[in-house]
Amino acid sequence: MLSRFLGKRSSHFPSARVELEKDVTLAQQGDLDVRNDLIKNYIPFISQVTSKVCKRFIDPSKDDEFSVAMEAFDEAISKYT
């Protein structure tokens, strides 16, 4: 799943994968700054996936679907193994 999350970049940047796993572990252990940074850094990804699923442009400031996607991303951080 993490390779899908990182996309093709993970094969070119194995250190990015290790860093992401480290950040996810810290977030799972309760580091809210790391968790918030992860979410903030992946807002474009969350928005893109949400738009693809909804088959329309999603405005993060107006559409409830984006809020649901953000909650799902936060939950994915918590449940990642």
C-alpha cells in the first residue's frame, strides 16, 4: 500500500519511503506535529484522489467530500502497519 501511496517515486527514492514510514510511526505514537505535517504535505494527493473518485473538481474549501477524504487519510495514518 505504501508503494501505491508514494507512487513510482518510491523506487527512485528509497530514502523517501523510509522517511515516510518513520513519520507515520511517529504520528501513530502521538506526535501531532508530524501527523499534521503529513496531512498538510499530502493535501494535493488527497484532493486529486477525491476528485477522481467523485469524477469532478473538488474545492477543498467548499466540498464536504474533501473533509471526508482528510478524515480517511488521518485514519489511514493511524491504522497503517
